[in-house]
Amino acid sequence: MSRVKITEFKAKSIVLPQLGQEYEGLHIDTNDKNWPELIENLTSHSAYVVKVDQGVKKRGKNGLLMLNISLEKIKEAIETLKAKGFNTFLIEPFITHEQSDERYLSLQRVREGIQLWFHAQGGVEIEETSKDKSVEEFSVNNEQEIKVAAEATKISFDMLNALIDVFKKEYFAYLEVNPLIIHDNSLNLLDLAVEVDSAGDYFVTTWNKGVFVQKNITIDQELAVMKLSEKSPSSFKLEVLNSDGAIWMLLSGGGASLVIADEYNNLGKGSIIGNYGEYSGAPNADETYEYAKQIVSLMLKSAASKKILLIAGGVANFTDVSITFKGIIRALEERIDELKKQNVTIFVRRGGPKQEKGLALIRDFATHNKLGGYVAGPELSLNEIVNKSIEAL
Amino acid sequence: MKEQQIDFAQYGKTNTPCVICVGNHPPIIQSILDFDYMIGRKEPSVRAIIAGGRKFERYFFGEREIAIPVYNSGRDLNKTWSCQDLVLFLNVSSGRRVYASTIELLENIPSIDGGVLFAENMPEQHATQLIEYAKEHNIWIIGPASVGLLVPGQLKLGAIAGVDYAQLQSARAATRGNVAVFSASGGMTNELIWNVTKSGHTISFALSFGGDRFPIFSPAQAFLAAENDAETTHIVYYGELGGDDEYEIVRLKNEGKITKPILAFIAGTISELFAEPPQFGHAKAMAKTHGESARAKRAALREAGIASPDSFAEFLTLIDTISMDDKNENEDEGTVPSIGTRKKALFMSSISQEKDGKIEVLGSDLAELGSSTTFAELLISMFLGKKVKSKEVVEFVDTVLKLLIDHGPHVSGAVNTMITARAGKDMVSSLAAGILTIGPRFGGAINEAAHNWFTAVEQGVPPQDFVESFAAKKQYISGIGHKKYRTDNPDPRVATLLTFVEKMESKKYTSFALQVEAITTDKKANLILNLDGAVAAIMLDLLAEKEDVTAEKLKECIDTEFFNALFIFPRSAGFIAHFLDQKRLDEGLFRLPEDEVLFV
């Protein structure tokens, strides 16, 4: 894992108290049937903001942000947003401000430490991705630098310093406030987006993997792989590209998996790729079995008439080929009748520790079960096995 | 900046570098030792492992089994560390521990030149802190999430080039060539090494930066190192979408700082098939902006005149077409040794071995020792596990052995020996019966006394507080007190022993014991420093001052009951004497008279 979004509610709950400010937000998850009751307990304000809180960008533009909503209309507003396919919302008191007071501020961890970006005109127009020339940029890695940034942005030194401290202490990787309203003794973070560094979860108490903005994973197999990866020291990834795809990939290594997927795409087969994924970091046979099982099950469900399974990877440094292949063979054996019935062809290319043993195991398995295809060691290059496999389609 | 100075070509070129491993990773460490063996080194490069648990980890060097010492921490290692050559480290601990353990090591072993971090999932903040640290301290750190650095024929630091001996051979890891291989991905590093080798070329050096967002050792630094290396003629590079490292390479190329031909492949166009940019295998591999995409990077590289093809197939073709004219003329194509058959020994011993029919004790032929050493010298050397050098220690031990050989027939061990002998049992049984009484109340107090003196002195406890802490718990102090001897009737044996410390400089343990005695005898005249206490204190002082035994090693002596050996050994001789005596006198079975047992 790496940089992961947390909800705006969670982000504000972490940041605001550490700036000495109270936070009056309400988190609503409509998967919880009792959500309407929560609204009844809201502290009374004349108006509220209701917004989708699922890490979506440009909420204003896309109508996922509703301003100036009275207490009575909140439920209705949520129902409206819910109808657009969302389930996590944030309710906050509505505070009026002059649009001319809106600023843009972001902090990001960079190679040199922390970098701050500021724009005197806040609002939705500024994309963090294409910062124009009027965006001012500051390094904020010592008191002097923070002083310079504080003066330029007209944020009090203490407030800015406190914000940067939170950023560090909470293992944030990215923080964006847009718009931001600057007061003498406080900051009004109208919209706050935070990405944490997931590797920091061991060092913080305020957030954990449970508060990440979840991609709406609806595919069971992807979910199973995500869970497998969470509880293993090794790494597993699975993304379905086309559930009716013809090319299914059981790949090892973050790098080799990209190379192989790219090659299919280069050869014009992008649209029939079933999945992207990879396992790495010397998983054991059981874990590899669990992973392979998910891909085999996706492949068998695909409506494609011809299917290939590519079991491939580079020349491993320390992942034991025979151990991982044992796990893969177990997953294939389990569904062997269906694999045969669907005429799935298996292609293999792999190198690394115990490669002879691993390749022999899978060659025997493929021959014995007449799964056709081709089994090769490193003598065949990554692109060559891709070429060979395409011939079978 | 370190940038200009790194010259991997020099690493391990003449002398074997000293590698410290943080954490124990058997396949990786073994592969480094195999590499050392393969290139004909006489000794392995891995000198120490920092980990918990055992004191040694066993590995193979060729066919020979070796034990690599294990230390608890860099601080612990620092006490005994010495290396005149290049010092490097390899940290294989987890992403959570890697930052703290690296800093701990670097602070304690300042002679370190650089190292590799193997762990994935190290927080970005820790990486950027290490970038700062490396700059300030003028060291290099490759990683995190790196399979390491390979300088063929000279250095293997990590899993790079594989962990099987066969892999090392096919990667031609013993031969230094002219093609540098760099990659963010560990697997692709090895894949490229394989492809370069397959095309008939050999590697000048190879390294993996790791797939994290902030590789501490940056691609730019690696490219400059390749430019700087006289042997390297070509650079083969594998990069991915995400981050902006390639733009730095473009800059260096445009500024003319890199002139050697580069073949670069940037993977990740598959990302274009996804609606939302996904996170691929490596932490960095996510293109949020156009500039971070594989296509944009390829275009920028090409614009700078760097070969950056659109397919991996073309990339491999380019590797194949690297001119053979640039091949290093001195490439040694000699055969590498076989690692032979390996068998793990059931035991380790550092005391003695049987070699070519001769017995070697502590590395010397026992037959020769028979004429060149005294019994006391050989005995104390074997007890310590190393040859002693001072005559004071030998003389002291000789005296102790004599003084402790017997304490009359009335003490429990002697009584047991005599009773068993009279019951008609053999020598070994009678001796065992006597020895089995040695423990907390009889004879076993020397070690406990050593523990008392050592702990109090090391922790700086004042004698007064020391005595008080025992009094408060109503406990006896081992090493203090005697049934018979008192201040007005001192133990003559103790007086004899104390003459050994008279000429010593610090004698801190004995001084402490005597200060304690001064306090305790003030309370009661028989609470004097007894023989156990004196032997323990003086032995501690002699070992510390005359044999340079460190505090850690003294602690180990206490933990292993070394001090009790000074009693058990001579007294066993005494028991044997009592056994023989009883057999000669032959009084028959002993039975305790009835009035000697009080029925309660």
C-alpha cells in the first residue's frame, strides 16, 4: 500500500482538535439503517452543508455538495445524494463567507521533506495536478522556512506550525484545503482532503486501515485478495479489468506484471485482458493457493469463448518458485474438470530459486491434464511468452 | 553531497568488505556467503548479525559450516567491533523496524560507508528522514524495498542476482563486465541481469532502488555512479509509471553530466486501461498526473536522446545490439568453485577439535600444550573459552584450585561421598553423590557472589545501599559471612588470596566487596568476606584488568556459571580422595544412630 485517502470527517476529526479548534461534523453511513436518528441529535444551527465523503474530487462541480440546507431538509438532501450511488456523507454547520476570502493550501511530502502550495484564490478551479504559475510554493522544513511561508500566506506562524506538526505526527502524505478561510486565530478548513501514508499505521493511534476511503469493491475475488494481502507479509494485488475477458494473468512481481500487461496492451489485446494482479515477497504455498483460487474462479466465470491463463513472472531473487507453484497447482487441481471443459490453455514462464523443480511440477501437471500451452524458464523472454499465449486465442 | 564520490567499482575490489546484517534472513545471507565463496574469498564478508535470540547463526562457507556472531543491537556490537576495511550493512528487518534499527546501527558503527534496506512498507517520512541523514553523514543507503547492490566479482549486498547458487552462476556474478543495470523493481533487476547476461554481456554493477516513492539512493545518484565508473560503457534501466525520477535523469543527460548510452524501459501503459488510476505493485507505481505516466516519461527520455522503446520486445532487442567491442578485455571467464555437499553439524564447539588424528585445544596441539603450559593455565583457558595471557590469572587459579580442593570431611559433599562409598558403590556414583550437594547452600555461592559484586558495581550502587537492600529483604549476601571465622579470627585463605589484588590498578570489584565487609562486620563480627566472595571479586578484577574481558563477557561468565567451576573442579578431586580413603578404610555400610534423628 502507499498513499491512501481517509474520509474528510476523519481528517477533520484529527486535524482540528490539534489546531485547538472544535469540530462539529457528523458522519453518516447509510449502510447503517439507523442513520436518520443521528440527524435528530444534531446541534442546532440555522443551516448545514451536506456532502459526499468518499474521496471524490470536484464535488461542487458534480453536485455532490449541498450548501445552506436547513435541519429539516438534511434527510432529503442525503437521499438525493444517496440516489447517485453513494453511502458515506458528512454534515457540517453552514458558515457563510465572502468568496474573495477563499484561499487554496496544500501540503505534500516530497523527497526534501514537506512542501507547501498556496494560491490567493481558492475554489474548485485549482487542480493539485496542474498547478499554474500563480501558485506559490514553499519548503517548510524548518522554523525559518515556515516563517517565510506564514508571512506570505498571512496565516499566523503558530497556526501554520501546528498544521505542519499534525501533518508529520499523523504520517500524512498529502493535505489539501480548498477553500481555506484564514482568520487571525483560527483556520476555517471548508473542504479538507487528506491522504495518509498507509505504512505509518503502526506509528499512529488516530487512524488505521479501517478509516481508508474504500474503493467500492463489489467483486468478491478482489475483496478476498485485499484481505489476503492485509494479513500477509507478502503482497497480493488483483484488479478485474473485464470480467468476460479472455486473458487471465497470474503474475509475480510488481515490475514483471506491468511489463507483461503492457505487452498484451501493445499487441492490441487490452480490451480482452481479464485482470491485472501480482503476488510478490516470497508468499508461502497456502497464500499463493488462496490468491490463485480467486483468479481461477474469475476466469471460469468469464463468458469468453477461448481463455488463456498466463502464469508468469521475472527471474525471482528470493521467491521460491517450487513453493509458489505448488500453491498454484493446488488451485488449478481443485477446478480441473471445469478448466478442461472450458478448454483453458495454460502458459508458464518463470525463473528464480528452485525454478527447475517448480517448472517440472507445473509441466507435469499441464501435460497430465492436457491443458496445452507452453511451459518455459527464463530462456524464453517475458514478451515471447505473451506472443505464444496470444496464438492460442 | 556524496553524489560525486561514490565509486562502487572500488567496493570489495582488493579486500573483503565487512558486512553487518540487521535481522537474520537465511536465504539472503547464505547467498552472500555463496557469492564470497564463488569469487574465491578465503573468508565470508558477513561478519555480524544484529538480532535477538541466539549468540550465533550457522551458515555455510562452501562446504564448511561457520557460525556468525549475533548481537542484540548496534550498541552491543560496537563494544567488540573492529574492521579495517570497508564497512557496509544490509537491513532485512521489517518496514516498522527498519528506520529505528538503521539509525541505531549507524549511530553505533560510524565507520559504515553505506548499506541496503530490504523491507517494504517503510513510511515515507522515515525515508525522507534517512535521505537527510545520509546527506549529513556522507553515506549512501539503497532502498527501502531494495533487493540490493551487486558488483560482480566484488560485492553482493542483498538478494540481488538470486539466492540459489545456480542463479549466481547463470548471472555470471563472479565476472565484472561493462553494463550497469538499474531498476526500481527487484524482480526486474534480476530479469535484466538475466537478459544482459543471456545476450553475452556481463554486468559492471547492478542495483535496485526499490519501488517506493522516495528511494533514498536516487536513480540520479546511480546514473552518476555509472558515469563515474571506468568499466561501465552502457546503462540499462527499468522504470515505471509514477514519480518523477526519470525527469531528473533527463536533466542530467541534458546538462551533459551523463554521456554514456542509456537503454531505458518505462512500464505501465496498462494504466491507461483503467478509469481511475490504480495503485500497481510498487508503492510509487500510480500515475496521478500526465507527467507521471509511462508514455510521458518515455517521450521525455527520447527527447533527451535516450533510447526508450514502447515495447519490452524492442527493449530486449536493443540490449542484444549493445556492441561486443565494449566488452571488458580483462573479463575472467574462469570456472567457479562448486559449493559441494553441505551437512549441518549437530553440535558447535569452540573448545577443541580432532584434526588429522591430533587433538587441538583452543587452536593448539594438545601434545605441545602438555609441555608448554601448566595445568592451571590450560584449565582456566578452557573454562574461559580463550587462552589467558596473564601470569597473575594463572597463579591465582592455581592457588584457588589448591585452597578449594578440600574443606574437611564434615561438609555435606564429602559426607555424601563417604556414605555412598561405604554403601559399596563405585567411584563415579560416589563422586556424583558428592557433587550433587553443590548448590545454593554448599559451594555454589561463588557465582552468586560474582553476580552480586558485578551488578552492584556496574549499576553504581553504594555499598551502604547494597547491604541495606539485602537487609530489607532479610536475605544473606552470598560471599559474606562464615560459621567459624570472624574479624578476630580471620580466614587465612582469604588473606592469601587478597595478596593477588594488592598490585592491581582499579580492583573495583574487590574494593566493593571489602567496603561491604566493613559495613557488615560492623553489625556482626562473623559477617566477613568469605572465600566464595573473595574468589568471585578477585577473579572478576583479574579478568577485567589483566585479560581485558568486557563487562558483557563478564555478565556472560556469570550467566553460564563460570565462577562455580572454580569450586566444582578442585572439590571433585577432594571427593575422589575421600572416596578412595573410605574404600581403603573399608568400614562397611553406614547407618545413622537413632538418636541422631529428632522425631517431630
